[in-house]
Amino acid sequence: MQPIFTRFSSRISDLAGKPITFVVAVSVIVTWAICGPIFGFSAKWQLAVNTFTTITTFLMVFVLQNSQNRDGIALQAKIDELIRVSDAENRFMGIEKLGEEELKEVRRDCIQEGTDAREAENGVAVAHGKA
């Protein structure tokens, strides 16, 4: 079941992001609005579009979330591989599984290390008369 849903969600996500899909959606709404006077702006006329958009939105949430999850996992795997084969610190591999506070601490450490490195470079530049 999972490979079928994966292919389905990938295809739907690709289609949902195309300009023609937007044009079709706008066309459906314009057609619905034009039909308003024909149906006397009835409750059924309003219910039709409300039901259609609600169902579409509900289903698209799951399809797009599936695509986003897979994209995130793939991106994380690529980043982990770059970390693994580089001089970067391996402690960063898998940090996406940390809690929010732990991630904030890692982020603070990175910012501090970056600040320290910049200050060290500026100190070297000043010492060499380059500032």
C-alpha cells in the first residue's frame, strides 16, 4: 500500500504545484459563481462549493504532508552524508530527532562558534593591518 500511496502523493503534489492546476481551480470557482444566479444563490449552490473545497483541502493535507515528509527525510539524508564525508562535526548527524530545547542549545552553540570565529578572523585581520 505504501509504494502506491507514495507514487500517488508524488504525482498529485507535482500536479498541485503547476500553474494549470491553479487556472483550473480558479475556473471552477468562476463557473460556480456564474451559476449562482441560475440556481438563485440557493443553499444547495453554496453547499456544493463548500463541500467540494472542504473535501479537496482535507485530502490534500495528507497528500502534501506525505510528500513533504519524504522530501524532508531525503534532504536530511543528503545533509547527513555531506557531514559524514566532510570535516564537519559528526555530532550534527541526526539532530533533527532532538527536542526543541536541545535544538535551541545546538543552535546557540553554532551561533557562538560562528561569532568566535569571526572575531578571531577580525583580530587576525586587525593584527595584519587589514581591517
